[in-house]
Amino acid sequence: MELFYLVAATLLLINVMVGFIRIVRGPTAADRMLSAQLFGTSGVAILLLLAQGMQVDAFRDVALVLAILAVVAVVAFVRRVWRPLAAE
Amino acid sequence: MIFNTLTIIFTVIGLIFITLGTVGLLRFPDVHSRLHALTKADNLGLGFIVLGLALQSESVTSVIKLIFIWLIVLLAATTAAYLVAREGLRDLRQGQAQKGAS
């Protein structure tokens, strides 16, 4: 059963790596920020699966913090970097 | 035994949804379509994974914490999607205005 969780976490990691193609190819800055969002959500899923697979309950708290930090990163990028760039 | 089977089924369905979200991110033509695919499919996949994991936990506290994590990710994805969509729309409009002027 633990093997199933680890295999699922590996598949999600491959998913994220395939999503990096959008970072390289994406024509606008919005596309690159979307990949960051994918990384945040998939990171939470990977951490939850690993928390169950390795029987470490602390990973659930790490997933919680990662979810909150992901939205802070997106808000910081949009408000501080993207909007001043587009305004000039 | 039945819980293990249900957990495997729910987690596999969640993985399929997240993979479909990534496929949409790669194949859709526009920023806003990609936003649709990413936000809806990804969070639904995460919800299925949380459901599968909640069946395996030993206490009510773990279940509540898992559902709480899913709700927070939902809120975070909503906020991020709104901000990215608004700025993407502004970029699109500027691009069209430049193309119309030239």
C-alpha cells in the first residue's frame, strides 16, 4: 500500500515536469504564472500522498503552509512585478 | 480491505483529473482557456485525492485537517486565477490596441 502512494507521488512529479514546458513556451507572463500555480497545487498533492505513504504526519502541515505561500507568491508577482511592467 | 480499494480508486481518479488539467494547460490556445483547465481540473483532482486519503486516516482530526487543506487550496487557486485572468485580459487588450494602431 505504501508503494502505491510513492508511485502516485512520482507520477504527480512527472506531471509537474511536463507542465514546465508551458514555462518555456508560454508567450505571455500569465502562462508562466499558471505553471507556478500548477506547481503549488501538485506540490500539495505530492506532500499529502507522501504524508500517508511514509507515515509522517508533519508533511500535512507542510502542505498547508505551501498552499498559503503559493497564493502569496502569485499575488506578489502580479502586484509588484507584472503590473508595473505592463504599465510602462 | 474495502477502504484500501476505495482509496486506490479515488486516488487514481484524482491523478487522472490532474493529468487532464496539465494536458489542458499544454494544449489550449489561450491564457484564459488554460486558466479554466488548470483551476477546475486540478482542484477537483486534489479533492479526489483528499477524499481517498481521508478514508485511510485514523482520527476525525486528520479528516478535518485534510478537508481544511483542500478548502485552502481552493481559495488560493481562486484568488490566483482571478488575478492572473485580470492581468492577462489587460495584456490582451494592450496587444490588440497595438495591433490596431499599427
